[in-house]
Amino acid sequence: MTMNLFEDAEHGQSWREELCPGAVVLRRFALADETAVLAALDGIVAGAPFRHMVTPGGFRMSVAMTNCGSCGWVTDSTGYRYDAIDPDSGEPWSRMPDAFFKLIR
């Protein structure tokens, strides 16, 4: 007997999976926009590559991250904050892509 771990995903339907009151996972919600979202992400990463930030305590974060939009979350020896400037490049973060706004709406 074989088991297909992706059987539900093959049906093409999106669905909401409630984790707890006020928190849900929207399964397959963005699949129709996958190409546009991934292309937008490539553009963001070209200007601000994923990086492992270092916390005020000097610890390297295990998660690599990047940002876009008017402010991005950053951390360094001075603390945690939202900042309009990428600390690595000294430039503003790239604008929020239209493909992301489509998903938000």
C-alpha cells in the first residue's frame, strides 16, 4: 500500500486551517500567484540578500531574512527595531512588490 503525502494538495482547492482562535493557515491560498510572488521575491533578494542578523547579545540568528517596503525589521548591537534603511547596504529597502499587495488584499 502506498501513501501520498500530498493527496489533499492535488485536488487544487484552497482551504483554511485554524491553528487557534485568530490564527489560521491559508493552504494553497497563493498558488495561483506563485510565479509572480517568486519573481518579486527574487527582485527583493537581489537588492537585499538573505542574511543572518546578530542580536544585541552577539548571537547570530539561525533564520536568514530580508525585508522590503517602507521599513524592515533589523537587529544589531544597538537593539531591535524597524528601520527604513538596510544596514548592510545603507540604502532604503526595495518597495513592496505589487504581487505581495495582491495577496494582502
